[in-house]
Amino acid sequence: MAALYKIKKFKYFTSESKIENINALYNKINFNNIVEFDCRFSNLTYIQCLPNSLKIFVCRYNQLTELPELPSTLKELDCDSNKLTFLPKLPDYLNILICSKNQLIFIPLISKTLIYFYCNGNQLTLLPKLTSKIKYLSCYNNQLSSLPQLPKSLKHIDCSNNKLSSLPQLPNSLIELTCANNQLSSLPQLPNSLKKLNCSHNQILGSLFSLLKLPKSLKELKCWNNQLSVLPVLPNSLKILCCDNNTLIKKIKYRYLIKIICL
């Protein structure tokens, strides 16, 4: 544990819910009883070990190039903004995984209990198989050329700034889809639950987009910088439309919109 002495503050949650300096901490409690370890902004380059009782581990904004073995009790892992090139084996009951803004080229198998999955800002060319409970997926700013099958539980996905030429079937639970800055020429069928769609900066053809059935629940549509000459029928629920930098030949007039950008 000697490497941990570099930490300026050690945040932990016990029945007293106190925050202690790490030097005082070792004199007062058993390190193995800690359930939350927060060492963000500590300029750490190495962590030797973690307590077996740990449930939440936050080490964002450090200089870590690797993580120690993760305890099986862990529920939340936030290692955002480090220099990681790989992750250790992930615990079986992890609920939250935030590994954004690293140098990852590969992510190991994720747990069946995972709900929040944020891996944006890495060098990933593939995602692992997505398990059935994931609700939030953020994988933008990677090198992805395809996505795995999307789980039925998914509500929000941001896969912008990749190399995607197509999207898989979208689940009926989806509320928000952001797929901007890719190489898409068309979109799959949109679920009736969708409220926000951002497909800007792609190569979507007007002939295909015009045939797309927009869900009645859609409130926001951003489709600028494509190759659109015509839009599909706009639902009455739509409040925000951004469609500039296209070749639209029909001026848009829609009485329900509160914001429209179609330069």
C-alpha cells in the first residue's frame, strides 16, 4: 500500500461519512473496510491495490497507465481522463463503467448487470457485446466502423464522431439517438419512443431520408450537413428542427416549431 501515500485526500464513506487525510486514515480505520475510494485530481501514476470491500472507485483525472485488480464487490468504476491502454477483468456485478478519455483500444467483456457504459474519447475499433440491461451508451470519438447488436433496454446512445456507415436495428426503448459525424447514407427504422435525433454531418441521401417515418414522439431533429433535398413528414410533436447546409428545395413552414434553422 506504500504507493497510496501519494494521495493528498482519501474520500471514503463509513457510518460517519467523513473525509480524512490518508495519513490519518490508516491510524483510524481498517483500509479493508472502505466501500468508496475517490482519488480524482491526485496526479497518481500507480495504485498498488484496492480493498476487497470496495463498491465505488473513482480515479478520474490522474496519470494512471494501468489499474490494479478490481474487487468482485465493485459496482461503479470511473477511470475517466487517464492514460490507460487496457482495463483489467471487470467485476461480474458492475453497474457503471466510465472509462472515457483514455487510450483504450480494447474493452474486456462487460458484466450482465451494467447499466451505464461510457467509453468515448478512446481508440476503440470494436465494442464488446452489449448486455441486456444497458440503458446509456456513450461511445463517441472513437474509430468504430460498426456497432454490436443494441439491447432492448437502451434509452440513450451517442455514437457520433466515428466511422460508421450503417446502424444496427434500434430498440423500441430508445429515447435519444446521436449519430452525427459518421459516414451514414441512411438510417434504420426509428422507434416510436424516440424524442431526440441528431444525424448531422453524414452523407444521408434525401431520397432515403424522405421515406423515413419520424415517430410521433419526436421533439428535436438535427440533420444539417447532409445531402437532403426533401424532408420526411414532420410530426406535430416536433419543436426544434436544424437542417441547414443541405440542398432543400422546399421551404419549411411548420406552425408547431419553436426553433427552426434551415439556412
